[in-house]
Amino acid sequence: MRTVITKEMRAMMLMLLTLLWACSSTPDSVELKYVVTAAETLEPGTVISREHSYSVEVEADEVPMGVFLSPTFVEGRIVEERILQPAND
């Protein structure tokens, strides 16, 4: 027995495959934010300058409340408790 596939059937299969692919693909873009991190370990009493910090990109949904988003927010502040440099640098 021979199966006949019409143009309409092909179009329907192609549309179905396209929908399946679209539903299974992951988003191409993830919202990112810059957060401030220590460039080196900072001891209490240190006045934070531009050289003491830098910004790194992280996924926006992983940024906790209260995190500084720009180095300008920390410049000139005095360190009250020891701030460790991130281990993965």
C-alpha cells in the first residue's frame, strides 16, 4: 500500500515541527546586570577608591537586594568590616 502525502499534509507537518522546535528552544537573551565586587581584600578603615573595585556581569535574577550596581556608589566609603576578594578571580 502506498501512502500519499499531499501538499497540505506536508505544510501541516512542517508547521508542527516548527512549533515543537520553538517550544523546546531556550531564550537567546538573558537579562544581565553589573554588580560591584572587590578587586582585592579590603581591611577595615580603607577608603574605597576606583582601584579597589570593579563591575562584573551576572544574571539579573541572581542579584540580591542591596547589592551595589555601580562603582560610583562605593567610592569614598570607609570599609567597616573586612571585605574579601572573590575566590574565582
